[in-house]
Amino acid sequence: MGHTFTLTPDAARHDLLTFLERAARVNNGSARLIASGGHLQVYVGVLFPRGLLDHTPTVLGLRVFALEQSVDFDVVVPLDALASRVRVALERGDTELGTPAEVASLAWSAITPPREGWRRRLGVASSVLSQAAAEGIARVAETIPNAVGEAVVQKVRAEVWGATIAHTKRVPAGAAFAADALGFLVDKNLQVHTLDNWLRLSSMSGYVLAKFLGGHDFGPDDD
């Protein structure tokens, strides 16, 4: 049985559709919807490990929308099916949306980022993130055609997207890639927060959450 939720005004539904369409370009898989406390959290998986030996960081995109009426559910649904429903609702002028049939949860969708306890760090310029994303894409594109086997491809992606970008030792290149792909680099600078092995990039357009495998040293507390 599906769930329903109401997003108003029209701009919210347009923003949701744009977010889903951008996410589908990099990973047309599933979306996790968490409705609680009058808000809808929409998570998409951009990067994540694909096996025990894959050390790619888990990188999620997140948009949060205010709901007209408070409902409670936590479901994983096909991303393309959800986008289709939002698109039809916009064409018809409907404000109430229904969730598609649920699908089996992927490993990333079982991970819930922490909500409290984050430590604010120095922000990072969108231009720095954009450059890191472009360089990472170029490196992957250059290397993968010569790679033999899925294990080698995973290793290349893990090395590229798991490496911290040159201007900061906190932000993995995969987080920069997600912020760029999801359209979050409209602000001049993005806020940076960390907690344990999690990092969060915050913009007016949405959030990127990256989880390093194992422990990660984010550096001294004074910055």
C-alpha cells in the first residue's frame, strides 16, 4: 500500500522533479523518502561501495521539503517511477502525490545520516568543488576504458572519488561530484560540517552527505 503526501506551492514540486531528474543522470536507481514532523526528506544515492573490497565512500544527495499535512513513512521507491508521478502531478495541477510501489532496499538506503552533533568547519567555494568534480570525471573517463574487469573499475572509482580534494583535506572528490551533478553549486560557498566519519555539504539548494569507510581524521577542531 502506497503513501500520499502534499507539496505546495508548485515550485516545490518543480524542485523535486529537477532533483530527481538530475539524480537519475548519475544513478537511476532508487530514492528513499522519509516523511516526519511535517517535512519530507528525499535521499538519493550518488556513490556507494558495490562490494566488500570496494572502498568508494557512500555519497548521498538530500532535499528537504515542507509538507502541507504531516504524515509519517519511510520507504524506498524507484527513482524513475517517482519522477514520473511528480511530472504527471505537475501536468494535472495536482498537489497530492502518491509513492510508487516499494523496492528492495539497497545498502546505502539503510544508512541514516546523523541529525545532531555536527561540528561546523571552514566552508568551501563552489568553484573549488566544480573544478574537483570536473577533474575527477576526466580521470575516471581516461582510466576506465583501459581497465579490465569490474574489480579494476571499482578500484579506479574508489581512488578518484574517495580522495580528498586539493584545497581541503576534508571533502572527498565524490562529494564535489555529487554537489555539481545535483545542481547544488549555485551558492558562492557551501557550508561544511563533520561528525565521526561523516561530512555534510550544505547549500541553499540541498545537501550532500558523505560517509568515509572506517575512521577518518578531519583535522583540528579550530577550523
